[in-house]
Amino acid sequence: MPNVGSHDIRKIIFDNFNDTDVRFSNDEILGYLNQIDKYKELDDVLDFGDALLEMEKSGMLRPIAQNFNTRYYRLWNTLEQATCKACGFSTYFAPNEEGEACPQCGAKM
Ligand SMILES: [Zn+2]
């Protein structure tokens, strides 16, 4: 199954749910992912459960409920744009996430 890049998930959350009072679900994230051309073209089911789990572990996502395959989240902290000093790629991190790697080149950000 194709993996979804964590940057694409972070961008969707930053653009649509970047508020600690807003509840959102993996299904809503999937809806936005399906609007991105590179994922729209895929026939397979998008697999991003592991990416969400990583974001729970890093202290970005706060899981609040689960109903069958739908998982609901809030943000612990709002995301901020961060630019990699090594390659110039911009992505989004919560300020409490430490030692995050650039999704483009792997350098610490
Ligand atoms: Zn980089």
C-alpha cells in the first residue's frame, strides 16, 4: 500500500484544522488527501495510520475518540511553519515537537 507523506498530512491540518479547539478525524484528512492529484491517481487505499501514530508519539496529535475505523483528534499546540536550514523545504511542526526531521532531506529541523 502506498504511504502518504507526513508533510501532506501536516499541511492539511495546518490549512484546515490549526486550532486546539477543533476536532478532526482521519476520515476528514482522507477527504483532503483525495483532492491531491498524486493521491487521486492511485487506485489503492491510502495508508496513513502509521504517520498519524508517529504524530501522536511526537506530541502533535491528541487522540480523543475512536468509533470503529474513525479516529478523532485535536492538536496539543497549533502548528507553525518551519523551513529546513539544509534544503529550504518548508513544512509544519508543533512547537513542542523536538528533533523532528525534514521530510525532504532528513536533516534535523
Ligand atoms: Zn531539508
